[in-house]
Amino acid sequence: MLGFAKGFPSGEAVFAVTAGIVEPGDADEIRRGADEYAVGVLVGLEGDVVKTLQSIKKGIALLDERRSSLATDEADGDDGGAGERWEDEAAQPSNSSR
């Protein structure tokens, strides 16, 4: 648990110091830089997720409006001629190769 406990250096930092690759103070600086980079990436991802969620909500609202409009039209007996089109197409044979 050495690398995961708060206040203790990560395993990679301990290895780097032990191997003489970096000085103890340098390992802390590297970790801080990595943490700052990770925060920047996560903040960017959060922004992308927020934009995506807004798009999803707008799409749902648009579809709700369409459904409401269609329900109103159907209640008034106006299907915009859709029923006639379906009946015309149903009377014709399909040319599908399936």
C-alpha cells in the first residue's frame, strides 16, 4: 500500500529515487507535473461529456416535441396523408432482393 497511501510516494517514484535516476525532490516535482497533466485531461473530458449531454438533451426535447405534434395531429384526424401513402405502398409488390 506504500504507493497508494496519501502522503507516501508512488511505487514508480520510489523506484526512480532508489535507482538513482532522480533525486527525492525531483520525484515529487515529476509527480506534481503528472497530476497537473491528469487534471487537465480530466477537465477536458468533463467538458466533452457536458457538451455531449447537452446534445442528447436537445435531441430528446426535439423528439418529444415531434411526438407531441404527431399526437395532436392524430387526435385532430390529420395524419398528413401518411395513411394514404402507406396504403398505396402496401398495394404495390416489393422489388427488394431480400
